[in-house]
Amino acid sequence: MSAIALDTPAQSKTADSRAVGHWLLFCCGVLLALVMLGGATRLTESGLSMVDWRPVTGVLPPIGEQAWAEEFERYRQSPQYTKVNRGMAMSDFKLIFWFEYGHRLLARTLGLVFGLPLLWFWLRKRLPRGTGWPLLGILALGAAQGYMGWFMVKSGLVDIPRVSHYRLAAHLSLAFIIYGCMLWLALRLLWPRREFSGKAIISRRLFVGMLTLLAITIVFGAFVAGLRAGLIYNTFPLMAGQLIPDGLFTLQPWWSNFLENPLTVQFVHRCLALTTLATVLYLAWRMRGANLDHGQRGALHGLVAMTGVQVALGVATLLLYVPVWLGTLHQGGAVLLITAVLIFGSRGLPRSGGAHD
């Protein structure tokens, strides 16, 4: 008789952790695509083509000439049509409509890709210990993100055919928060600290500092996009022939320049990006002689490479006057840079207590 192998409780828990971890990584991939599609939608000025929000019935696009005519007529009442696109042909409207529709449909798809497996893991009691509430929190953030997207679009449907750059930054930032939470949880499940023997190579304070610097840089990048500041001063490293350009503090009060002045916002974004690059290069230089294991060394090299690529994408986007394809890659590059920082942190932080440490 052949022996029947039964999984031990420890083996079952490991399998559950890996299943949940791989599912979260897949969700991260969908969210990366969603962020990049959102960037393309913004750069093609397609985000205001759908002037209402129907979470359920809006799943289906217009079907038939009559439905398209009604959708186009609603758009013709919007500020973007009357002030920017007056006389637009139906074929041109369909092009920008499909960008926004695709973005919304992919967002709904992510909700299902996250929500349905979460329900299945929960009902089957296969969620690893300590992950239930964090996953519910991510689900709640996803629901809030759906409303935040419409809240952003509404700001461009009133008088000025441009969304609020504050709401744009909030919408993008929330997407990055959701991505970071999913990825960090996935890394803890797939790479528990007991699986590798490398010593701590970065302090928690430095890790948090790097994440904070990158987060602020991304927020100012959203301000650059919302204020269309990337379409001015398209030279590097000088701006208007100066290293520190005139006009940084023309608005009153002075601090409003950091939020409203396109010149100042672009200048700050440049400085933050270069500071991030310098910080990562300094970190790599400090660790050049450290005794790193294979995973740690790969994570460090990946962080350095992705930081350089992202800065290069940003400079190229600026010099070429923000082409859609390059701006989309730059926005996606920010997600990959967050990924590199989190992977590096997961491999290099000191041990601490917890279910998976």
C-alpha cells in the first residue's frame, strides 16, 4: 500500500501565506497598469469625457448610434467641450471616451480581483494570522479611491475644464498607498525573515525617511501634472538659463508658491528627485563593502538602477515636452521605484516581533 501524505499544520500555513502573497502581487500588477492608464488618460485630456458616475450601470459602454449620440450630447454641455473642444467630431470624442472608460473599467476589475478572492480566503479560513484587518483596510481604501476619482473629475466639470491639482494629487497618492500596503503585506508573506540569513543593512528611521522623501516627490509630481508645469521651462538642469530661476516667490503669501506657482512646483520636484537619487547613491556607496547576502545585494542594485531610470525618464519627459508615451512611463516608473524601495526594506530592515518575523 502506498502511503498517503498529509500536510502538516505548518505546511498548510505556509501554503496559505504563499497563495495570499501571490494573489496580492497579482493585484499590484493590475494596479500598476491602472496607474499607467490613468496617466495616459490625463495626458490625452480624456478624463473629463465621461460627465457622470454610475458605479453599476456605467459598466457598459454606449451601444448603438443613439446611445453614443446621447453620451456625446452630455459631453457637449461640459466646460471642456464649450471652452476647449468645441466642434469636436464624434470620432474624436470616442477616442477620449475609450481612454476614460477603460480606466474606470480597469478600476472596477481591480475591485473584483481584490474583493472576491478576499471573500473566498476569508470564508475558507485561509487568511494568515494578522492579515484579516489589514486586508479589510485595503478594501476600504479601494472603495474610497473610487469615490476620490469621481471627486477629482467633478472639479473639472464646473467652470474651468481642468481638474483640481489638489484632488489629482490626493487621487494618485491614495493609489500609491494602496499599492504600497498590498506589496508590503505580500513581501512579508512570501519572504518571512526566517527564510534568509542576511543582517540588517538599513535602519527603520532611514527606511521611513526614504519612503517619506519619495512620497513627497510623487506628490509634487502630481502637482506638476495638475498645473501642467511640465510644459514650461523644458531645459535641464537650468531653468530659464538659471540654476535657481527668478520668480520662485511671486505669489503671496510666500508659502502658496509651493502649491500654486507652476515654476516653483517644477523646481521643487526637480530638487526632490535629485535629492532622492543622491540619497540612494550615498546609501549604495556606504554599503559597497558590506557583507550582503544574494537577496540584499540584488535589492540594493535594483533600487539604484530604478532610481536612475526614473530620474532619466523624468528628464526626458521634460525635454521632449511631455509626450503621452513617455509621461505614462514616468508615472509607471514611480510605482516601480516604490516597489524597489519596499523590496530593499523587506530584505534589509532589522528583525522585529510579529507573526511573520
